[in-house]
Amino acid sequence: MSKFLTWLFFAFILLSGCGQKGAVVVPENEEIEDEELSNVIVRMIVLDSKGNNLLDPHVEGTFAGSDALYADFRGESFYLNQDINDNDLVPEVLFLGLFSEHYDGFPYRLLFGGLDPYSDIEETLTIHWPTGSSDIVTIISQYDATKNHCQVQYFLNGIEVEESFTIVIN
């Protein structure tokens, strides 16, 4: 049973791919399976100064459905939940642009991506809020082919943040 749990633990770590900050440790003499890595995606919760989730359509002053919420990336603007018909910008992966998501029991989140986990990335994403303010997210991803792993760092306005972070809009 403990051997099964050990393998289950390693499978969980490998399958989490670029979604986790930090390096995956693979014991020496262990063979690395050719697991597919997760796309690099920026994930954030957007709150107002009172703690209300601004992506929740039931909140007064919500950004959900707003045409004034967009992100600039690689010289193009992406609006919230815009249909992306042409994947020329990031042809290696399923690129969805700027979108929101919500699952029962979890808060509404704003996401941007996905970016290729198999290449080194240093990109800047500027998010423009309906309030007229903006925030800059820097994404740095380094792929290690010998371990089939990528390590991702996120910076919000120059300060390192976790993979999923919160932004407060005043």
C-alpha cells in the first residue's frame, strides 16, 4: 500500500507540471516518464476594497461581462471571454486569452493563457481594469528537458506572487 501511495504522490507532482512554483525533485536512477505538462496560465482573484469578488456577476460593480476589462500581450489586446479564433499568437498550445472561471465551492477567478510549458518564457501581461487602472504581470518560465519540468515565477507590479494570487482594486 505504501508503494502505491509513493507512486501516487510522484504522479501527482509530475502531473501538476508548470502549475506549481518550485522544482520537482526526481530521485536519481528514476526514469522520467514522458508526461504532458500543463500550460502556463496566470490565475488571479480580483477583489474590491471591501473584499467583494469583482468577477462574481451577482456583486454590485462587477467586472463580469465588462468590455472595459482587457489585457495587452505581445502587442495584442485580449478582452474578457473574447473568442480566440486564431491561435497564431501561441501556436504550440491551446491559447484561450483572458477568461473567467468559477467552480462550485471556489471563488470566481480571472485567467490568462495558456502559454507553452516546453519553452523558456519571459513575458509581460498588462491588465486594464474598468476603473481605468492597470496592473502588470510578468511571467518567467524555464523548461528543463532533462527532468521534463518547467518552473514558473509570477510577478505582480514587480513583486513575486504565488501561482494563484489576489488583486485588490480600489
